[in-house]
Amino acid sequence: MHGTGAYPIATDIVTAVLLYMLGKITSDAINRQPLAKARVLGKWGVLGCMDGFFTGIWYRYLEASFGELEALPRCLAMLCSSSFLYTPAYTS
């Protein structure tokens, strides 16, 4: 397997880090605030890293748990599990 599929967790982490940091830069631009210092962007990067790692692990676990189901029931099971278990636990 080549590309991002070879390292799915690393791909999730890098994507989340970039999106968190770009979100901070965009927020500052929209609010007409000076560009955040590297230290602040670094904090957003660490948060993105943690989010990407735990979300990647969670979805790999769900794929393994519900992998034998057909597509629609698997999708619904993963959606309900994420909505009622992962999201409340992660945001609390």
C-alpha cells in the first residue's frame, strides 16, 4: 500500500495539526487580530495532534468492531457510537 493509506494514524495526525493551525490563522485574520505567535500556533498544533491521534484510533477500533456488518448498518452503528460515546467523553 502506498501513500496516505500506508500510515492512517499518521495521516490523521498531520491533517488535524494542519487544520487546527490553519483554523487559528484564519480566525485571527477574520477577527483582524495580529497573527498568533509561534508559541500559540504550537499549542494549537499539539491539540490537533492529540485530536488526530485519538480520533484515528477510535475510528480504527470502530472499523474492527463493526467490520462484519453491511455498509448501512455499519455506518449507523459507527455514527451512533461516535455521537453517544466518543464525542461526550472527548469533550468533557
